[in-house]
Amino acid sequence: MRLLETVAGHPYGAPAKQLARETGLALPTTYHLLRTLVHEGYLRRDKGLFFLGEAAERLSSSGAEQKRRSTVVDTLARWRDAIGAPVYYAVYREGEIDVVCVSDAPAHPAVEEWADFRETGHAHAIGQCLLSQLDEEARRDHLDRHPVRSVTPYTVRDAHCLLRRLERTRRMDPVTERQEYALGTVCAAVPLTVGGTAASVAISLPAHQADRLVPAAQRLQAEMGRLVGSLALSISI
């Protein structure tokens, strides 16, 4: 590991003797470890100099991804505690709704996914928010694959009604639904668009706290305005 770290500090490469000196390893030990690391792909050798190899670069990429995930988890937890509600983060990727992360707590439990979120985007605030960010062709394609159906007595009746609702949704306004996905639960989702990727951050509350929904969504939107960069990075996860 010390050898890898030392090589990483030399973007233009370093010879074995220099690496032995900087790591404090004996030269024979250094040569043995360098040969092993080259063989395994963690280092590569070129004209007597050693550089990081593809295997080490994959480790670095994986570490960066884990750091992005950790940033998202920490950010959602901060919003959860500030707002007093579970927080959800989702993206629309490859034609499907993908709930990337959920942050809840015993005092603020998340909605149970009793019906597949991907197939019921018409019924929950996350899905409606993501669909509202798509163009008309992409929306119709999604609904052809995942037709509108009743999930609760409050679910939107048909695709025509849903499309009319989505067309009336202003681009950056929160999307709310009341017991359309789960009885006893109300939800709000705030749109987040980075480049060509549609994303959304949402909250849910018990129906008896419905009067809190809009103020909580507005608070979420304000919080997002301050820390949106940390979520934008995670869209590549």
C-alpha cells in the first residue's frame, strides 16, 4: 500500500530505487513487490519507471463512487432531521424510475413499497415529478410500458387525466399527491434537473399531518438550493 501511495504521488513515474528510498523499504523487497504489483495490474512499468495501473485506477474510481454515495446519504439525513420527515432521492434512468436512496428514522418511517415504485410512477409524487420533467414522447413511452392503474381509490383515473395534470405542472414547482399511492400517506416531490437527467427529492407524511406537506416541501426546496451540488454529483451513481 505504501508503494502504491508513493507511485500515485509521481504522475510522471518513478524508478524502483527512488520508491525504495521514499517508502523506507529494502531494495530487494521493493523490487519483489513492484514485480507483483505489475503482474496483478496495480502498477505498470515503462522505460524503468513505475506508474499506477488499470487495477489501481478502478479502485480509485470505486472509492470516488462510494464517497459520492456517502455524501448523498449524509445530505438526505440532514434534510430528514431538519424537516422531520423521511426523504427520498430518485432519478429517471434508462426509461425507469430508480429510487437511489431513502433516509428515514424510527420517528419518521418511510412509506412501504407495497407496489413496485417503477410500475406505479403515475401514483406517487416521485414518479409524477420525474414524468413531469420528460418530454411528451418519453412520457407516453413510459405509460405504454407501465399503464395507469388504480393503486388506491385516490389514484389518478387514467393516462389522459395524468398527462393533463403533468402538463399543468410548472417546471420547478413541488408535486404533491394525497393517498394516491398509499392510504394514510401524503407526499411531495421537488424536481432536480442536472444536464439531461431528471431527478427528484421527495418527502412523505402521515395523512393526519397533511397541513404540513406544502410548508415542508417548501423547506425542502430551500434546503436543496443550498446543497444541490452534492446530489448532482450522485446522478452518475
